[in-house]
Amino acid sequence: MELINRPRRLRRNGIIRDLVAELRVNPKKMIMPYFVSEKGTNRIEIGSMPGIYRDPEDQFLELFKTDFDLGINKIMLFGVVSTKDDKASLADNPSNPVMRAIEQLKNEYGDRLFVATDICLCEYTDSGHCGLIKGDRIDNDSTLERLAEMALAHVRAGADCIGPSDMMDGRIGMIRETLEEADFKDTIIMAYTAKYASSYYGPFRDAAESYPQFGDRKSYQMDFRNRREALKELQLDLEEGADIVMVKPALAYLDVIRDFREQSPEPVAAYNVSGEYSMVKLMVRETLAPEKELVMENLSAIFRAGADLILTYHLRDILKNRWADE
């Protein structure tokens, strides 16, 4: 049998496979999420997310130093508070633990650390919803002003980037206008452009204590059956001034990531969400898969689909174990 073309030639050993690999998982293109809680509490590991914690804001600077020394220099902050109300009053209050953490981090690290923050009301409303309630519905337009106030407060505290994750119509335009009027023209908006109503968010809601107290979020987050609709959201976010566009979750939406890559002139982010992280940890715990290989396969798939950057809870493990060096 005469075979001229033998693709296995380029798979013969690890050196050759590395030589011809089409991509490399690069930690420099990853952002690590953190949950910052009110001061005076202990660091608490999140039961559904092994290795991920709620960190008290008055200890966060000290706790983060180990990660910074490890090489984590791009982060996304989420807030965890005990006092919530119908106006999400703590979202832009000076006592907000995220705002305090931003100030401490930027004073310590300056431009050596990229700090992004989540802009959403679900962590601060007593309803657990991402918008303000009017009657029996989530009111889009009154929520926009509140989101803009929250974004401005975080930027004034020193945030380099804000990530509106609420999925209200028009929020990117409202936030961009508010920042421009306040002379914050260089602030990056990383829009959660296609955020799907997903079952993969369960562990995050444990971490942020943000379960909706009634109903669900399907009236504002996207229907997972829809693909073309995401391109409409992409067009709107780009027109309204987004600098980075995001698909969330990642692994079940690789087709949407590819669509964004083909249509967007701006960088495409993908959020490797809590449920995706926890499934890996569960499989490893049950000895169903080796952790390194599973993590690197998942992240390679996301990059291969077209993501320019990934938000992932795996970043600490990747750097600590030097998985990306091998």
C-alpha cells in the first residue's frame, strides 16, 4: 500500500506536535475572577467551587499578593454583601467592598495590575435580579441609570475596565455616555454581549449569593436556543461603544464565539464560567479525568473557536502548576 500523505508523521512525538501546534494556551490572555466580601469576615472557600474563595476586602490586598507574584496581573472583581435592597444601594456606595479593593490594589500596583469589575445589580438587590423591579417585571430603562452610576463609581475608584453583565437593552450606550461626560474617556468597556440564560451559573450564584428570589432571568438573558440573535446584540454593543465583546458561557457556545470572531473588529472574550470550572473539579475528584489535560483541552477549544481572551477560574492552577509551560 503506497501512501503519500500521512498526517500521523506530524503527530509522532511531543516535540513535533508542539512544533506544528496551531495554537498555544497563553496565560497572558486570561483574566482571573475574584469574589470580594465585606470586611471583618474570614476567607471562605466556596463549596461548589473548590479552590475559589470569598475574600474579605480588608484582607484582599494581602491575600492577592501571592497570586500577583505567581503572575496573575489581570483580574475581574465581584462583590458579596449582606445588606441588599430594592435600589441596589450598595452598588455605588463608598462602602462597597469591590470599590475599596480597587483603591487598595491600584495604590499598590498601579498599571502593573489590570482591574476589571462586574457591573450588575444582582449582587446588591434584595430580589437577586440584575435590574430594578417595577410592578412584576424587570424595568429596563430605570435600571440603565443605576448601572451607569455604579460604573462611574467603580471607575472613580480606579477600575481600568468595567464589565456590564446585566443584559439590559442600551446599557453600553448609557454607560459610555456617562463616562465620557465625566471625562473618563479611556475606560475600557468589556460588554457581556451574548450572555445566555444558562444552567452553568449555579456555582457562581453560590459564590456571589445572587440567586433570584423569584422567577428567573430569561426575560433579559439570552435564550440558549438562539444563535443569530447574538449577532444583533453584537452589532448594538459595538455601535454603543464596547471595546471588548464577550460570549458567556464558553464551552456550550463555541459556535457563537466563532460568529463573533468573524463579525467583530474588536477583541472577543469568552467566560469559562463557574459550572464549567466545577465540572472539571468534579471529574478530577471522581478520578474520571486528569485535571491538567482536561483544563488545557477546554481552554484550547475556546481559543480555537476564536476567543482572543478568556476569563477563567483555572488561571491560578495553570500558573502554579506551570501547565502552559509544557
